[in-house]
Amino acid sequence: MARPAILSRPFFEEKSRAFWLLQAAGWSGYLILRTVSGISNNPRLENVIPIIIESIIGYCLTLLLSTLYGQYRRLPRITGIVAVLLTLIAATIIYAVLDAFNFSFVSSGEPGVTLTRVLGTVFLNFTVLAGWTALYFGINWYLIVERQIDQMQALETQASSAQLAMLRYQLNPHFLFNTLNSISTLVLLKQTERANAMLSRLSSFLRYTLANEPTAHVTLAQEVDTLKLYLEIEKMRFDERLRTRFDIDVRVERARLPSLLLQPLVENAIKYAVTPQEEGAEIAISARLAGDRVHIAVTDTGPGLMQGKSRPSLSTGVGLANIRERLAQSFGADHRFEPGANPDGGFRVEIEIPFQVEEPNREAA
């Protein structure tokens, strides 16, 4: 439910403007109510003039109160409360005296201030000034709470972005270690052309990863292109032992997901399916649309889950737990992540996320 415009932040973005608008609106409303009440009892001009003067006096007194209250907010809490109460009592007495003189001046031939006249107006004057004081501090308290909420939300966003960046940055060192190790091996074997080709592909891959914010979301099509670039690098290591297959529904190509989300899954499959088998393995990446959900699966034809063993992570400790955390950071509870054995043999990881085509935070490069 939307909040009223007068209580929404845009109205109070300029506090000085908001104060003058509320001051004018409040005292105009008071003047109208008092005038209607006065005319209904006795519709004579001399009954309206003192009401107008009374409203002007109240308007000026509350301007003075706003200045004093602004100074009191800097005092210790107890001292400030006492100062506000004493100022409110003094302002009520001043208002009652001026009000009594105002009405006696207009309505009687002998103007003056008497105790009876002051006591006759003091209750109304106190009610008006106390109500104004309560509104003044209530609105200021509301603005303080709103500012604190904004600061907390900003801190939460920064913390979430920092955590996402940390999770993303965990991926690159492990991949670089493997690739540079392969390039070093090729150089030692004097296979300079293959080493040069791998360096070229590595530079293209790093150019892509560095061009995107670590917390940005990319389209599934971009993620697949990155995977293909990564797999080209790995094919330089494994040749025909590494076989890949992509089955991407064109309807989900624009769906957004955290960048480099699938790369560690493929890297995991290479480590546990392709590397230990002489004949290698096939890695399949599929994505399809089911209603408003995107189903992504990464499967391999490796040995799967061996008895009493699992495939929890990559060799540096980065892998499935990292991906699970990144999904939680990006989609909260609105996702599904299920690793497990493939019914046809091998290992399978299934991811289900909402179908989103807009970047939630910032656009990827």
C-alpha cells in the first residue's frame, strides 16, 4: 500500500520547503475552523477580526518555537525535554495574554488583560501549541528513522555487493592456475603454437570477465558464449577427450543470471569426469523455459558419484558451495539448486531461477 504523498520521502527532501508548506497549511486550516465556529455562533465582523489576529500570533509564536526546538535537539535528552516543556509553558502564557488582550480590544470598549480572560484562553492556546509541538517532533523523528533506514539499506546493499564480488573473484584464481600450468607445460614441450593459441583464448576470456562488474547479471546467451570460450581453452588441453553439447532454448537466451555462474560447474565436470577417464567424457549444458522459470542443467558422462565419495568442490575449495551462495545472494529463496547423480550415469547439476530479462542492480558491460 502506497504511503500518502505528504508522508513520503520526496515531500521532505527539501525540509525547509516542507516546513513552510505544513506551517501555512496548518494555520490556514486552524483559521478556517475557528472562523466557521465563530461565525456560526454570531455572524458579525468583530468576531472574525480577533480570530485572524489570534492565528497570526500563533503562526509567529510557532516560528519562534521551531527555532528554539532546533537548538534543544542538540542538548542531552533529559535537559532537552525539560527545556521543551518550560518553553511550551512560557509560550502558552504569552499566547494566552496576547489572545486575551486581542479579544478584549475588539469586543469591549475597555481593552485590558485580566486573570479571568487569560484563564479563559489558556486551555485552547496550550492545546494548539502542544499539538504543534507534538507534530514538530513527530515529523522530525520520522525523518530521522527514514534516514537511518536508508543508511541501513545502503549498508546492506554494499555488504551484499561486496560478498557477491568476493564469491565471483574466487573463481578466477583457480581457473588461471590450471590454464597457466597447461601453458607452461606446452612451452616446456616446445609446442609454442598451441601455447600461443591458448594464451590468445585466455586473454579473450579474461577481457570478458574484467569488462563485467563482478556483481552484474548477464544474459544466458552471454554466459553460454563465455562457456564456449572457456571450453575452447580446455580443449587445447584435452583434445578429443573433451566433448561438449549445448541445448539452449532460444526463449531463455535473454534470461539473466549472475555472471560466470556456470563456468565452475563445467570446470568441476572436467576435473571429475574428463580428467580421470582415458576416453574422456561429454559435458552437456541445457536450458529451457517452464512458465516463468528457467531450468538449467549441466551434466557429464563421467563416473558419477563413487561409493562413499562426493564431488563437493574444486581443488581450491571453490565450487558447488560458491554457486549455492551466489544464487542465494541474487535470488534469495526463489531458486533451486540440486547436484546429484545422473539417472543415465555421470553427474548432474540442476538450477532453477526466475525468468528475468532486466538487470536487478547494474548492467553488465
